[in-house]
Amino acid sequence: MSHPDYRLNLRPLGTPRGVSSLLGPHGVGASPGDKKSKSKTTRGKKKSIFETYMSKEDVSEGLKRGTLIQGVLRINPKKFHEAFIPSPDGDRDIFIDGVVARNRALNGDLVVVKLLPEEQWKVIKPESNDKETEGAYESDLPEELCGSQLPQQSLKGYNDSPDVIIEAQFDDSDSEDGHGNTQNALVDGVKKLSVCVQAKGKEDAGALVIKDENAFTSQDSRVLPEKSLQRSAKVVCILEKKHSRAATGFLKLLADKNSELFRKFALFSPSDHRVPRIYVPLKDCPQDFVTRPKDYANTLFICRIMDWKEDSNFALGQLAKSLGQAGEIEPETEGILTEYGVDFSDFSSEVLECLPQGLPWTVPPEELSRRRDLRKDCIFTIDPSTARDLDDALSCKPLADGNFEVGVHIADVSYFVPEGSSLDKVAAERATSVYLVQKVVPMLPRLLCEELCSLNPMTDKLTFSVIWTLTPKGKILAEWFGRTIIRSCTKLSYEHAQSMIESPTRRIPERELPAISPEHTCDEVHRAVLNLHGIAKELRRQRFADGALRLDQLKLAFTLDHETGLPQGCHVYEYRDSNKLVEEFMLLANMAVAHKIHRAFPEQALLRRHPPPQTKMLNDLVEFCDQMGLPMDFSSAGALNKSLTETFGDDKYSLARKEVLTNMCSRPMQMAVYFCSGALRDPAQFRHYALDVPLYTHFTSPIRRFADVLVHRLLASALGYRELPDVEPDTLQKQADHCNDRRMASKRVQELSTGLFFAILVRESGPLESEAMVMGVLNQAFDVLVLRYGVQKRVYCNMLPLRSHHFQKVGKKPELTLVWEPEDLEQEPVKQVITIFNLVEVVLQAEATALKYSAVLKRPGTEGLLDPQDQLGCGDHKEEQD
């Protein structure tokens, strides 16, 4: 819906941000000849800047014939004139140059592109430092795409990266998601780490190289080898606007005070430069904005794009609301949630009416007769100490023959969420709980999350269980699935379970443990934890021997001031045996359920697959490791895992180098995604690369993931508890796609929340010092992994008191020589050589701009020989690797 005023013939205010300089000096997409006819075009219909979208019929036909390609658009957050879509063949991404070629599509949109003629393809010099040939990924590491995340360089300027392999933890807990996973992918891609790096610094920080340095003229491209061309395209259709069309940013007056536009519109400037600037009606703005614009210079607003016409550089929008002051936690958090389309509104009365009304709720007698009664068994939960939505419980009963009966018991959420109800619809739409540093936006009402479904101790709870007979070595002898009723005897934290594991023979005093129900003893729980730990170690050893991969990356957890909510400190989370124990049994249950529902419904199973790494990016990483003399084997997930675990020692330098390489290896990984088995014809595509298993799904976290609720319903049908699923594969695939979209948005929000809190910590408690390891060397900057905090930053030479700096390649390895200005006139200048895998010391310090901070190299000779272990602590994460 567009406001009547939006139909104005709006005059462009110059070249929009991100329009390639190659488009011409006379305006967006203009050619020199256009200048003469300018007066003619302004008299009548204004000249279009963007192409009209293709019709649906033409798009459908083009996709069938292969003349058009569809994909999800990624816009480089650092160079927003550059965008990419993945190549269908897994090779180098397809390049989309400039705003005009992007044709009003925004980051994350599903678009259709048409390849340009070959002479217009991007040319990559063989020795270029073209960091963006693969498209800047946003940090997609954790959870599916990634392994975990690091706070971003600038809060809104994140950087697209793929799905890695820690998902279970991201998945099967609650507050662990909210407290950490802040690991940022390599901001400019593996390419920049390659030893081919030659020439670029920070575009806006004194770089000597212009942005199109690597682009030859079109006629030059014909004489170059094919591999130095990158296919380039333009957007011809937006199939699905997945971007929310909402942005946070600042209001400004238009520059030309005499124009008609000035009297009707203000200019909204988004914090995320990938979003266009937006005209907003002055009637939406604060009443005194025109007379006192400086009063609002630091006020954060939310704006929604309503339209973006073919003849305007800027979009048209409406101000949604004023959030408050930039740089403060709650306004920034609300902005992040809104930008990513997270519904954080209160649940409606219609939804709440679907919940049981008579409280306290008790299990109906008819349910007792329908379920296997496990209330007398020793069953307990292991979760972060702050967890309130307890999805899963464990049990381990020794058998007379030396084997064990092991159970995974999952909250039976589907019992409380009737299919087709208002509650079901809102849960399906939200699709996931969203974990922020300071709070959770729940998928389901809190009464369900924290009381009715949560497996709280000493209370009868409805569950869905998988129970195995296992040998001490973890071999499955028997397997049972079914609806159950349990009564958890205690709520253990990871710290409690860890102390039991570390003290196998010591009797732990009751005062050190939470309350345990009278029917069970502390010793009984301790023995069960030890037995589970023993089996979990065998399961884990066997998984990795069979070829699984894990990319563990540093994750941050924060301590917050109870009164102000501000971060007081942070620590890198330590993943310990108690986490691994839970992870192994969650994985085992998810795999067992995947096979069960796929056998029952080969065309209607909701599964989860993880495609192998992107070929081109993996090849670049292989080349980099070869050039650096690193004996890494990338032939399979298992081979890579073996390389990472066996190549490095356990001294400080080796551990830091492993951390850097793990970060690099996360880069080519693709996202793990939900899918319907009937929508994919090739069973080979069902595989999960990181876990190296043929079938996988999510069953263990239905309180916070709607995909698990769908899987519970399928399992209930497979066991005859309910009617067979009446859903077409295409319909289930649409639900899977929506779960994927919301899961990705949730992950982004979590990363940005962590980035927000870390930036505030630097502002409030900085400067912060840490040892760091060099990850990539450019001609006037270098990238480091800050070991104490797990953040990845770029250090710029022009921010240092240097007399000079010089870039060269020694063999194939990049090297940056820094010559420091002496502090004393009588001293000689100090020379420092920066190469990949150097250990250096850096200082993180806040910048004047809200929530931005920079890394500055400490002068040689002033280092304090910091030990990154000094400040490492433990957080609370439960993780299931995926």
C-alpha cells in the first residue's frame, strides 16, 4: 500500500550508495549521451533507473530452459556495491555489480538473475587480492552454518558465512543459545587469507587501491584464461522478498531546502548500508524535527520500505517508531529484532485460550492409561544453571547382564499444541525461540515453555521417549519409541554433572547438589551420570572414527549488572565432558527418530541435511594450506577433523593456530537445512556432511523449535498414536523452508545481540588488551583473531604511529613490514614483521561512533605477555553438533 504522496515524481538526489563507478559519470546507469537529452526526459515521464521485472511466465520458462538462475542474494556488508548468488554447480558465486544490477532486491531475497554477456563478466587478476569473489557471507557459522560466532566488527555490518556444525548445542538447550555463540565468520572470506593477497587496504582508510582495481575493461577479458572470469548477472525478478523491508537508522533533512521534496519528505539513512536510503513523509516525523533536526541526530528510528519505483534511486517508506538513543541496549535490541522480522509481541488472548485453563494442571487419568509410566525411574535433566525451559531428560538403568537401559525423554509439546489451533499457527509462524544475551523471545507462551511442558523436577510430565538397550561400548541392542510419563528426580546443571564426572569415587555432599526427590539418592544419580558419561565417550569416539567433523570455535558468555543490565565482563565458554554427554544422547535420539519416520513415511519425513562444502571455496582453502605448509586433508569431513585434532600440539601457540584454522575451515561450509524427503529425489542428498550420517532430524527441542513439533507429530503417526499425516510433500517443504528462514534470522539476531553487548563492554570497560593471532595479511592492514574474546578484527596501518610500512611476498607468503616511529628521538625505529600465524598483542578501544570499536596493535616492547587463559571461564551451553 502506498501513500498518495508517494506518487510524486521524485527527483534523484545523485548516485545512490553502492552504485558502481563503472556505470557512468552522469547519473545512475547513465551514459554520456544521456546528458544531452536530460531536459527532454524530465519534461515527460522520468527515465527509469531500474529495469521492469520479468513476468512470472517468462521467469518460469527461463528457469526451465536454464537461461535464468535463481538463488538467495547476499550483499557484501563491507562493499555494498557487490552482491552474489550461489552458483547452482557449487563453483564460484555469480557476481552482481552495483545497485542497478541488483534491481531493488535486498539482502536475503530469493531472486532470479540473467547472466550478462561474457565480455561484461568480472575479471579477476591472477595475483589480485580479490577477497569478495565468493560473496561476503554473513557469519553463518554456528549452528548450522557455522560453528559459533564472534561479535561483529560493526553491529549492523555483519558478514555472511555458512553453516557449521555445532548445532546441537545451539539446538538443545535454552540459555546457552542466549549466552554465547558469537563467533564471526571470516569477514571477507577465505580469499583474503590466501597467500595470493596483494593489494587492498581499507577503502575508506587511505587505501591506495581503488575499488575496481581488479576489473579490466570488457575487451581485456577476452585475452584472459577462463578461470580468471567470474560470471556476472543482473536481477530480473524477486521471487520472494525474504528481507523484512524494515531497517533501523537515523533521520536527516534533505540537502536542497528549496525543493518541493524538502517540504514533504525527510531522508532516512539506514545503519545497514545494504539497505537503500529512504524518503519518509515529514508527517510521520516528530513535529519539531524540521526546526530542531540536531535534537534527533542520535535517535534511532525504525523505518519500513513501502515501495521502490523504477525511476528513483531511493525507496519510499514510513517511519514505524522511534526506538530511543543509539548505543543503548533496549533500543538497539528492538531494532535488531524488527529488522529480522522477529515477532516479539505478547501472545494474543485467542492464543492463550488454547492453553489449559484450570491451573495447576495435572495429568488427566486417561493419559496415564495411554502411556508407559516411568515416574519411578531415576530420570533427571542436565541444563545450563539459568535454564527454565527444560526440553530433555536422561535416564540410565544398569541391567543384570552388564548392559544398560538408556532413555532420552523429550517434552511432549505436541500434546499441548493442537494441530490447526491458533496456538499452532503462531508457533508455526515464529518457528523458533530467539535467544538474546539478556532475554529470550519464546516460540510458545511462557506457561507452556516454563511450566506445562518444561521437565521440572518432582512433577509429573508428559514426554516422548526413545529408550535403548546399550552395551557399555554404546552398541544398540534394542530400541523403543513411545509416549511416556516421567517424574524428574532432580535438575542438574552442567557444573553439577561435571563435578560428578570429575569425582567418580568421591561422595558428593548433598549441600553441593540441587534437591533430589526422596525416592532416589544422590549416589544413584551420580552412578547414572558416570554410566552415561562412559557410554557417551564410546559413542563420541566411534562417531569421529566413522568420519564426523566438529568445528569448535570460541564463544562468548557475559556477566550482566543486575540493576543496569550492562555487561560487566565476559568470558570464553568452555565446552566440557558434561556438555558432550548430553550432546551424544541428543544426537543418538535425533538419528534414531530420523530413521523411524523415514521408514514409515518415505515421502513425508521432515529431515535435516547438511550439504558438503562449497567446492570453489574449499579449493581456495586447500591452496592456502598448501602454500602455508600445513598438512591438512580436506578429502572428507572425517579427514578434516583428523587433521584439526592431530596436526597441532597443546601449547599456547599451537592452540591459537588451531583456533584460526578452525575459523577458516568453517568458511566453505554450507548451511544445514530442514527438508521434506518427498521433495528431494536423490537420497544421496539427504546426508549430513558434518555428522557423516545418511539421515538426521530434530526431535529433541520442541519447546523452542517448531520443526521438532512437526517431527513429534510424524513420530506419533508412525507409532499409531494418531492418524497418518495428510500433507503433500510440497506443503511440508514450504514449512521446512519457513523453519530454515526463521532459524537463520534467529541466528543472525543472536550474533548481533552478542556483538551489541561486546561493543558496549568495550565502551564501558575498555580499552581491552589481548593476545591475537594474525589470520590474513593485506597491503596496509592485517586481520587477527583476538584470543581472549574470540573476536576477529582488522588492524589498519594508518591507525598506528608508523614511519612506514611495506608489503611483499616471500615465496608465496604475504608479509607486512612495519617501521614504528621511535617514542624517543634518540632511539632507532623499531621494525616489526607481520605474517600469517604471528602472535601479536592488540588493544580493543571504542570509537566515537556508537557501538563501533577498533583493534590497534601494541608497540613492540610494550607487550605484557598476556596469557589468554587468564580470563577464560565457563559459560552455560548445551550443544548438539550438527
